[in-house]
Amino acid sequence: METNISQAFQKELTCFICLSCLIEPVTVSCGHSFCRACLHLSWEDIQLPVQCPMCREPSQKKDLRTNIVLKKLVCISRQTSLMKDLSSEEHKCMTHKETKRIFCAENRIFLCQLCSNSHEHRGHRHCPIEAAAEGQMEQLLKQMASLWEKILENQENLKAENRMTTLWMDYLTLREEMIRTEYRKLHPLFCEEEEKHIESMRNEGQRVLEKLRTSEAMMIQKRKELRETYQKLMAMSQEPYVVLLQVLDDIIRRNESLQLSMPQAVKLELNALPITGLIENYKHFQVHIFFENIIVLYYKMNLFNVMRRFIFTPHHKDTSVNSAGSCLACWGSQSFISGKYYWELELKDSWDWAVGVCKDSWLRSRNQMNECEGAFLLVCVKEGNQYSLLTTCPVFQHYIEKPLGRVGVFLDCEDGCLSFMNVAKSSLIYRYPPDTFNYPVKPYFSRGQT
């Protein structure tokens, strides 16, 4: 009768997926329970809703809480097995004929009470084997949780790398079209400098593309290594406590070393190659802009944090994205509806800034920092030690080096477009396509404040 109860009890503590004792059991919405690690691997590449591996009922949650009651029952079961193992002749001290119930953390061996008090082991850290076993199991589960986070991070990085490859190739095409258009405006006939500029940009773009492909291959290899290690830790978690106590430290050290060597994302950036005569041509339309309307805006989600949120992928944890702060905003009193105008702004000492033009209605909007409709801006935001350039309406990231010093703004009301220049490099940053807007706009400038 007792044996039947024990077998029934053990059956309820068996995972349907791995057919072994439940490790850190979680219960899905239908009521069935599985090892957390088994569900992780089972649902790894599946989008919501996922299905229960046993009854196939859909579930809208992947992140499940540990079933505390089942975990305690599993602990009782494993402790019972440990006591049974320790009662065998193999675990009796050859010298003192006592059961070894003490674990020596320094030597990672089992000792009887008398051996633990001996001169050889007196200064070592000792604890009962039962407590040491539970401690090691918790440490193993923490390692598995940490490793799974790295697997997910690597997975997100791999997806991002694939997106970046597509974005990079599209950006090169866009930039080539912009550069050719700008050269044709300056030099209607064939220009040898144009071909050299395009060729240099293509070569640089190809070098970055090769780095992206190498990085992607490294991430795929890393994913394989991480999953293999995770599966080894899963297998180790099923080992009897007496085995776990003696070998876990080495496995944890190898796991920590593996997690430290995660592939880094490739930085996408083109050099700002000069276009001869670019700035000189626009200076024919130069005007002086008086930024007379100056206000300090206090918003938790200011323009620069909104742009950072756009850049960051979901797995990034960056407090600056949601941090409170202020920004200085100013704009000209005059609206432009016809003609061509060029002006420059000195931005050398600024780390978050925005320049461009906007509609009156955008300036009056309470949500102007969150909604960029009606604002055509070049925005620079800082991420750690790196800078990113974006334009608004729509929000679009540019993979060109940050201008140092002055930024030129050319407004062409006749074509309904706007251009931004790196003045020091005599280089085009971005040119909005014709007919982008057909209404009056005002010059705008904003700078983040610390």
C-alpha cells in the first residue's frame, strides 16, 4: 500500500515533457504543470498564443510563476531520496563508521561529524548535506534563469541584426539617390566627383555589410552554445543531490564564462563625405533667423526621450528613456510660405538637439513632444557614448556621422521640402522629398538640458 502511494506521489511530480521529476514547476492556465526549463524550450520559437504540451489548450502567457506547493513537494521527494542515498554503506565513514552528513564546501566532499571536527577540516565551511543540496539547487536555478535571459537577449540581437542588414541596404540606396540628386543640381552635366563619391560610399557600405554578416554568424553560433549549455544544466538539475553537490561549481564557472563573451552589435555609420560647392550654393539663400520665442518644457517624455525610445530595441533597459527632464525650445516669429531660405546653427556643445521647421498648430499642441506630425526636424540623441541622428514625420534613423559644429538648414517652400547639411564636412545629411508640406512653417530649434 505504501509503495503504491509513493509511486502515485512520484507520478504527480513527473514532467510530461522530459518525463523526469519536476524542476522549478510552473502551472499553465489549464492547470497542468511542467518544468520551467522544459516550457522555455518548448515555446521558444512560438508566438502567442502558445499551447499546453499536454492538452493543447491555448495560453496567452509565456512568463509563468513557480508553483510553490509543487516545488516544496519536489523538495521533500528529493530530500527523501538523499536520505536514502546517505544511509547506504557507500556513504559511511571508513574511519569512524558513521554516516557522512556534513558537506565540506572547500573540498566539496562529504564528512562524518568527527571528520568535520578534525584538524584537517576544522577551518573549512561546513553545513548539513540537506541544506547544502538545497542551496546548490537554488544556485543552479539562478544560473539557468540567467542563461535563459542571455538566450533571449541573443535571440533579440539576432533579429535586430537581420533588421539592421535590411535597413542598412535600404539606407545605402536612399543615400545614393539623395547624393546623385544633389550633384545633378550642382552639376547638371556628368561629374566625375559624383561617381567617386558614390563608389567610396558603396565600398564603405560593403565593409559594414560584411561586418553585419560576420556578427550574425557569431550570434547564430553563440545561440547554439547557449542552448547546449542550458540543456546541460537541465540535465544536471535532474541528477541526485549527492552528484550535484560535487560537480556543480565547475559547471557554473563555465556557464559564467560563456555568458561574458556575448557578441556585440555592429555600429552602423557612414562617413560624411563632402560635396564640393554644396554649402556655397545654399549660402546664396542665407538669412538670419531670430529665435525670439524661448520656453523651457518640462516633460517626462520629451522629444529626445521619444526619439531614444524609437531607437532602443525592447530588450534594452535604459532609464533615460523614461526619465524626467527639461528641454529648451525656441522658434522664429516669422512663418515662411514661399521662397528659399538657408540658415545655420552652432551645436558643438549640445548633446541632445533638434533643428528644422514646424507648423503653428504643432507649437500650440500640448503633446508636441510626443507627436511629431507637422514638425520636420533633424534630431540628435545621445545613447551612452554614442550619438544617433533621426528625422521626424515620419521618424527615420540616419546612419551618418554626427555633425560637429554647425548644421545648415535649407527650406525650399517652392518644392515643399527641407534639407540638412553638415557644414564642417560640406556634406548632405538628409533631404526630404518634394511636396513634403504645402503650408506655412516656422524655423524651430530645441536643446536638451541636464
